Amino acid sequence: MGAADPEPTPEDVLWERLARPPLDTPAALFLLGHWPLRFVAGQMLYLLAPMAELLGWHGWRSWAERLSRAQGSEKGKAP
């Protein structure tokens, strides 16, 4: 028997929900329209992540990493 599938991360769940037909076009337009602000938001999350961890909120660092990536660093993947 194989090992159980790992539990999906919150980011994966969000991307799966946004990829469904009613939200796919609006989500894509929103993300592409706000692409320049993405890096700034990622850096702000890096700044706030230690405080969030102390307060018990987890997962900010993974969002910061995703948002701070350079454009085109992963071809074919959602931003």
C-alpha cells in the first residue's frame, strides 16, 4: 500500500477553486491587472510573517514566497 496523499496546502486549494469555470476569467484578469503590486505585497508579507507566527497565524511565509517570485520564473504555472 502506498502512503496517503499529502494534505493540500491552502494555496493549492485556492488555486483549484479559482480554476473552476465561473471564476477562472475574473481571477486571471484580477491577477494580471495587479501583477506589479504582487512583489510589494509579497515583501510586506515577509515583513509581517514573524509577528503573524507569534499570533498563531501560519502560512504567510509561503504566500510571501509565491508573491515575491520574479515574473516568468515558472513558465506555465499560475502566479
